Amino acid sequence: MWFSYLKLVFAGMAKNKFFTALSLFGISSTVMIIMTVVLLFENSVAPRKPESRLDEMLFIKRVKVVVKDQSVSIGNVGRRLAVEYLAKLKTPALINVSSTDRFEIFYQGKLISQQVIVTDPNYWRIYDFDFIKGRSFNLAEYNAKAQVVVISSSLSNYFFGSLDVIGKMIKLRSQEYRIVGVVKDPPYTSTNCFAEAWVPSSLIDIPAESEGSGSWSGECYLTILPNTPADKQRVIDDVNDLMRKLNIRLASKKTTVTLTGPDDAKTVYVRGYQSDEEFKGVTQFYLKWVSFILLFLLLPSVNLMSLNITRIRERATEIALRKAFGASRGVLVKQLLIENIILTVIGGVIGLTMAYAVLRIFAYQLFNVSPDMGDVDLVITVNISAFILTLLVCFIFGIFSGIIPALRMSKLNPAEILKGGNK
Amino acid sequence: MIELIDIQKVYRTSTVETVALEEVNIDIKRGEFVSVMGPSGCGKSTLLNIAGLLDLPTNGRVLIDGRTTEGMKDKELAAFRNKMIGFVFQSFHLINELNVIDNVELPMLYSNGISAKERHEKAIYAIEKVGLGHRMKHYPSELSGGQCQRVAIARAIAAGTSILLADEPTGNLDSRMGEEVMQILFDLNTQGTTIVMVTHDEKLAKQTGRILRFFDGRQVFSQVNSSLKQEDHVV
Ligand SMILES: Nc1ncnc2c1ncn2[C@@H]1O[C@H](COP(=O)(O)OP(=O)(O)OP(=O)(O)O)[C@@H](O)[C@H]1O
Ligand SMILES: [Mg+2]
């Protein structure tokens, strides 16, 4: 039954090109806007190399330091707090302290300013980079404050072309560094890994503890990989415990240090759009979004509904025939709804494709990255959940806009419509 | 096969009330070919719609194949129409976007327990029966009026329905095409289909088994052609 029915649906769509185009336009542009936002979110939190284990990770990125009656400062985590306190937690987990900065990189007359991550050896254990050549820097080099660097393949190409680069020296901020490894470029969408070079953080001194916010807020962020997913809560508890003790000690200096987190990747992303005061959890954020989407769908739904209603008269004979030959009201409503949903799903798939295109075209603006190396492929994927969400949106859309016209059509009196002479 | 008992049909709008049928009692036997005649507006189409369960009478009962249809829900009525009754209309009412075979298959889309293959075969059989085996893939716009009406007949009977209700089936056709269509109806009747046909054509009506004459919503005359005997039904 469905095949023949679909044939009629498509024949009808082909016949009413104007109607079809108009409705498809309404649906697909709506879906495009919704799905652009969804894809942006999904691609920002998608666990893909080198963030394969993103879902297991916890992050501490922000700290708020209040010195009573004096100052309030919000920033990244201070190096002392990160290295001397948080990274020394006894919790079963890998803890990495990193900071990101722009460095002038120089080799034989070529100078370029690029994003560099200053980090420790745990970084290479938490993230699974693909090494094209060489290796990461190890603990011995790290402890010995060796001036070594891992670079991206695009930076390698930029400076050396196809030459072998391992062991070559390049200059970062006028210091000589020896290249020990070349990694495949991380995607631009990877907020934690996108960089062109990685150097050991042991080269940076840890500031002494001082009055005020100085030693607590700074430029670092922590990535924590619990040994097992079940250890996640333990990590959070341990961090909270540590901070409580620290704050007791700092009470005499009227200083309170409050961390944001440890958070999982999704929470970090959502927090990026909200202040800590606004933040009420990821679920809340999703709910806000869902209600926004529903509201947003209302307009094109009403539009499609009115288009459908104007077509009732045009379709009366066909509907009456179906009734006369044995379609019950229920079956008819179901068919008309499915027909409408087919239309919205087609529109939805177009919309999703358009959203994908928008993301590719405006990726650098949307993901807020500036790729000057140029030759790196941007990884944007449409995963199953985005696809399912699109279908769901179209489904709701189809029901919204189809139900009233369908009910009306099913109530047409076939006797009245089919009698009489020339039509 | 079709029993109408004390049928009354009143159309009510906010301003007027039209009595379309009044005290109509008709019993049509299995295998009969009955013509319904009468001036315009006398209630012929209304009668056909009620007999075909497309419309409900204001009062009275309709029995099809000995089963009462009173109190049936929309779903049951639809299933009943699907199984038992085929309609042919004056203006064919084919779906222009579908070709001949798809048009004929349409009612069977709503039949339970019939496979696509079976449906297809039945449709082909019906189309061949009306002599259009060579036009299966044509669209209605590519057919003559007579051919369209033959497709409509094929559609009405394809599922194996035993009752055919035809409202002026030749009304839009010239006499030659009208005769073609009539010939098919006669053939179907010979093979056992019960047919009720509304017509304004006295000559055609005379060829059928019985003529019911209506005037102003009442049946005034029943004429059995085969025995050439006329009986007045004074009601
Ligand atoms: N839906 C309706 N609402 C109100 N009145 C109606 C409706 N349908 C039919 N009527 C009235 O009922 C009466 C019978 O109509 P019906 O269509 O059955 O006549 P008919 O005998 O088929 O006429 P014709 O030969 O012109 O087709 C007419 O007076 C008509 O105006
Ligand atoms: Mg009529």
C-alpha cells in the first residue's frame, strides 16, 4: 500500500511545484538554522581524535578569586594553584596542566605567529595524537627542562616542506628548540588541542605565593582523565575537599578561591555561553533550547498549515474518492499526516545539508578559530544524533502543520463532492 | 442484496429544510440490474448515496447482503463499502496524477490482507474486462471519455465487489461511447454483479431489468421490464 501511496504523494508534489517549493523553503530554512546551532554544539563536544576520550575527561578552566573589600578577579587557573595543589591530588587520575599562547616561531628567515600549547607529559597520555614523525617529549626531558618541541604537520610543511625535521632547531620567542616530533594536525574544532606547536611547561617558573589574586588566578587550565568513569565523582570530591582546606588557610588573608568545575566537556561548552551565576546545568540549557526550537517552529508550521488548508478544496475530489472506496476517517488522517511528514522530512534533510554547508563555509567564524596555516582540513561531522534530531524536528513540524488540515479533509462529505456532472 | 426500509432523508441548512427522500422502500435482489429515473432534483443521487453507505438516512434502515448497517461506525462503514460496493460517477473522477492501473488499484489500497501482487493482478484482470488491456500505463488525460468511464468501472469492480452503484454513468458521453459503457455493465451484470444505475435515458433504462421511477423524493413506479408487466406502487 505504501509504495502506491508514495507514488501519489510524489506525483502530487510534482504537480504542485509552487506549493512544494514554498513549503520546502519554509521548512528547510528553519531546520537549517536549528541544525546549524546543534551541529556547532555537537561538533564542539564530539569525542574525536585527539580527544577520543573527551567524554571521560574533566576540566578546570576558570577560577574566581575574591579578596574581601579589595578585588574580585576571574581568570584561568594560576600556575601555582594548578601545579602545586591540583596536579598533586592523590586521586586515581591523569592530571595535565596546560596553557595556550601565541608564540613567534622562526626558522631561516621565515617568521610566523602561531598558537602554542605549553604543557606537561601527561598531555600526551590523555590525548591520543597521531605522530607522523618522532615522538612526544618525555618525563626525563621535561624534568631536565629540555628545550624540545612537538610541531604540527602543517607547521612542518610550512617551514621544511618534505624535508626530515626531527632534530632540527627552530626558534620560539627567540629561544632555540629541538624538534622531537611531528603530529597530524588536530581539528580546528578541538578547543583543547588546536595548536601548531607544543613545548614543555617546566620551562616556565612557578611563581611564589603572594598576597592577592596573583598566585591563584593565571593562565592555566587542567585536564583530568579519571582512571575509570566511576572515579569521576571521586575526583570532583577530592578537588572540592582540597579547595575547602585551601580556603580555610586563606581565610586569614580574607581571600576566597572558587573553581569552576571540575566539569565535563559539555558543561564546559555550555558555560562558555553563560556566566557562573546564570549556569543551571546542561539539562536546563537543553530544555531552554528545546522550547526555543518549538517556538521557532511555530511560524513555518502555521505557514505550512495555511498552505495545506488552501489546498483542501483542490484535493477534495481525491479525498472524497478515497473515502467512497473505503478509507476510514482515521486512515485518511494518518495518510495525510504521513504525506505532510514526508514533505517536512525532505525539507529537513535539505535543511540539514544546508546547515552542514553553512558550518563548512563559516567554520572559522563560527568556531572562533583563525587558521593561518591554511592547509588543514576541517573536521565537521553530522552524526546519528543530529540526524535523528532533524527527523524528530520534522516529525513535530509535520504533525503541527498537518493535523488540522488532515482532520478537516477527513470530514469532507464524499456524497456532496462526487455527485453532479462536469467538474 | 440492498434493502431500503422506510428511508427518509432531510437536508437541513440554517435557513431551509429539503426533504430529498420520503417513505422509500426498495428491495433489490442479488444479480438485479435496476435503473432509477426521475426528474432532476427528485432524489436519485441521494438514494444512491444512501444505498452505498456514503450518506446516512435521516430515518429508516439500510440492509446490505442481509446485514443491517444501522449504528455502524465510520470505520466499519468504510470497510463495508470497500468490500461490497463500487461507485461509478457521471464525471468519472479518476485521479489525473495516476495512470490507469494505479487508479484501478486505489480502492484495494484500503483492503485488508491483500498483497501488492494480488492487487496488481486483480487490477489487470478488471482492466482487461473493460477492454483497456492496451492502455494500462496511460494517464486519464490521454483517454477518451468513454475509456475513462470504463477505467472507473474497472476501479469499482476490481476488488471483487458485488454491488455497483452508477450515477448517470453515460451522462457525459456521446451515444456511441455510452453504448460501449452500457455493454460492459450488461456483461458485468450477466456475471453476477448487482447494479443500480441512475439514468435520464429512457432507451437505456428499458434495457435493464427493472426501472424505479421517482418523483419529488418518492418512489412512484416500479416497472419490471423482462415480464413487461407494470405495477404501481402507490405510496
Ligand atoms: N447537500 C445537500 N444539502 C441540501 N440539499 C441537498 C443536498 N443534496 C441534495 N439536496 C437536495 O435534495 C434534493 C435531491 O437531490 P439529488 O441530488 O438527490 O437529486 P437528483 O435526483 O440526483 O437530481 P439530478 O438528476 O439533477 O442529479 C434536491 O432538491 C437537492 O436540492
Ligand atoms: Mg443526481
